[in-house]
Amino acid sequence: DIVMTQSPDSLAVSLGERATINCKSSQSVLLDSNNKNYLAWYRQKSGQPPELLIYWASIRESGVPDRFSGGGSGTNFTLTISSLQAEDGAIYYCQQYYSNSFSFGGGTKVEIK
Amino acid sequence: QVRLQESGPGLVKPSETLSLTCTVSGGSISSPTFHWAWIRRPPGKGLEWIGSIYYTGSTYNNPSLKSRVTISIDTSMNHFSLRLTSVTATDTAMYYCARQHGSGAYYEGRWFGTWGQGTLVTVSS
């Protein structure tokens, strides 16, 4: 099974500042035949279900603000929020879909400082 | 716009079977473009994928849950269901159903694009 590890567990960021979340997979999630990274990011606000932010490691889902960006390849990935807004206080998860035994990272809690 | 709604008992006794249904509206569960999935989040923990099903009935489950999980689909009712047997307190969680992108081809993306609101299931006597 592919284990997803996120860091940090939590971080506090001021409004308007940048937040960066890391995600590491125990094996590469890059498929060589199509050069795609099989990784998605989600945001879960308190009391709400998760919502898809990014897939293919860097493609924003329709309607997701452009302050969210995803990067990385192979085993190391990042989610960056360029200018934190109040509604971004939430838990963020990465998920790999390279293996059919899908797995999520443990989550990173972003708090507004 | 597709919507998913979970339903089922909020309290299950230890050793008994947890049963949930996810009703899909605004779209057909028989669409060849998607799978349908169950995911849970125990209190204070992260998300755990339970299993997925295609409209044909083809399923695959999280190996960590072994043979306790059964996922079924009823295309005539436009819903799919989860059964988890021999539950313990560690099965207490918010349970979500979700629509999962992809028909199953190996190169496809398989993210979870649309989620239900979730239903809390507590395992306690």
C-alpha cells in the first residue's frame, strides 16, 4: 500500500500570508507512460464534507480560486495558498490514486493567526 | 448538479452490522464515467477510503477492512449501500459517500469529486 505523509500537522498563518503544505508518498505516484502524477488535494472546513481542490497534482477543480496551487512530482508534493483568506481555515488532505487502494494523508490543519 | 445523501442508523451496537445507503440525485448512478465510494473519518483522525463500486457491480475495498465490507449498488433506485460487519468502537466515524471520477481504466484519474454531507455512526452498547 502507498502511505501518504503530510507535514506539518498544523500551521498558523496570518490573513493574506502564504501557507504551504507538504505531502510525501511512500512510492512514486508518477505514471511514466503519461507523465501524470496521480495525486489530489482536498479542503475540509469544520462541519462540512471534504471538497476537491486539485487533481493531477496541479490542476485546479472548476470554481477553485487561483490562490490555490499544487506542485511537485514523483513522491514529493506541495499545496500552496498564496494569500490566506478567512474561509481557508480548515484541514487539508492529499490523496493518491496511483494504486487502486486509495489512500489519504493524515491531514494538515491550517489556522488563522 | 449531482447530490449525494447518506442515510442509516446513527447508533450501532458492538459486534453488529453497520448499514448505510447513499441516494444519488441529479444524475444517474449508471453513468460509465464514475465509480461510487464510501469514505470515513473517525473522530480526531484523517480520512480513510472504505471501498468503491461501479454501476456494473464491480467493487474493490480497502484491504485493512478485509472481508468485513460489502458494497452493493441498485441502479433502479439510484443508490448504493455499505455493510460493515462485526463493528467495534474503532468503527465510530463520520461516514461519507462520494462520486469518484473514472471508469476503471488504469490510466484514468480517480479523485473524489462530489461528496455527501456525511452521517455520524457511533458504535456503542
